[in-house]
Amino acid sequence: MEFTLPDVERGAAVTNLTEMEFAAHTAGVYRVARVDVTYDDAVSGRTETLGADVALEFVTDGAAVEASKNPVVQRELEVHLASRNLEKTMMGMRTQQLTAMGAIGELQKTRMTLMQAGRVDQANEVTMAIGAIQQGGEAEKTLIGAIHSLDQGKSKA
């Protein structure tokens, strides 16, 4: 797989969440991927590459999995799920399968998830969409903007 990421401004971060599915393995540590990051060094003007192996430990104890969850990865997964929830909410409003009150409830849950993940800009966009719905206005463009910025993975570091 290859991912082209956008330029990153100073003080910003880009996150790329990739899901991989593996067949059941016997317990042990396995190398599952190699990550190479190629970037342009603004100071030297050269193209640099950093690489590392990705190793996963497969265990048979479910409690060990829960205990070793990485909070940063968990937070990014929650942001990804929040983006998908925004899409579902928007589609529910479009197809009128979701009432205004139902949409507001879903958006409030999503806003809380975004706030907890430090995605304040996107949470503010969701707040604006909630306000628009409460006033009987249109929230779709605001939600599309929030979804787009979440999908881009950009955040202030």
C-alpha cells in the first residue's frame, strides 16, 4: 500500500488510520509490515527516508489485549468512527429517516467524542450544525466540511 499525505505545516500533524485484518495466529510476535516515510527536509533541501518494521504480538488472552490498547490509536479510531457517524447522520437527515431531534442527539454524541479527542475545530463545526438544525436551517454543508477535515486527518499538534 502507498499513501500520499498532504503537506504538513509547522505545528500540525497528519494521521492516517489503516485497518488490517489477519487470520488467527498462534501466540507470538510477528512482523506484519514495513513502513517507509519519505519526506522533503526543508532545512537541507534533500529528500529523506525513515523506515521501521511493524510488529504485532498475537496473544490468546483477551484481557491482555484490552490492557495493552494504545490510547493514541484508540482515540484516532474513535475520531474515524465519529466521521462515519456524521455521514450516517447526514444521510438519515437527507432521507428523512432521522428526525431533527434524533439528528441533534447523534451530533451531540459525536461532538463530545471530537472534543475528547482534541478535535476542537471539527467539534465547533458540529456545534454550528446543531445550531442550524435547531433554528430550522441547513446543516449539510457544515457537516460535509467536518467530515472532509476528519478524513484528511489533519489536526493541530
